[in-house]
Amino acid sequence: MAQKLNRIAFTLREGDEFIPLIALLKATGVVESGSEAQEVVTAGMVLRNGEVELRKRAKITPGEVIFFQNYEIEVE
């Protein structure tokens, strides 16, 4: 049986155009630390709009969807 997907809606702070990928993972609580965020990105465990994203500081903008383990993070 497939794991239930945990959906998270993340809203950028007013005036922000993007959030770095590792900051997003940490801010949403799907990882416990910045170093863990860097490790999972480097290991190729994070998908950005369905594609593996290896850039730790990739600029994630509204409308993008990040997948990590059983989490789906939609940036608004």
C-alpha cells in the first residue's frame, strides 16, 4: 500500500520572489536542519516539478511543487 502524501502549502513572505530550496525544506519542517536539507538535495532525493533538483540554493518560486519522501510542498 502506498504511503499517504502529506501536502504542504507554503506562502512566501510578502515582498519575497523566491525561497532557496534548502531554506524551504527547513521552513516546512520536512528536515530538521540546514545540513540535513543540503544532504538530501545532494543525494538527489528532492524533486522540483517532477525533476531531480541538485542545486541546494535553487530559487523556488510561486507555482512550483517540491516532492521529498512523502511530502508535496506547493509554493504560493
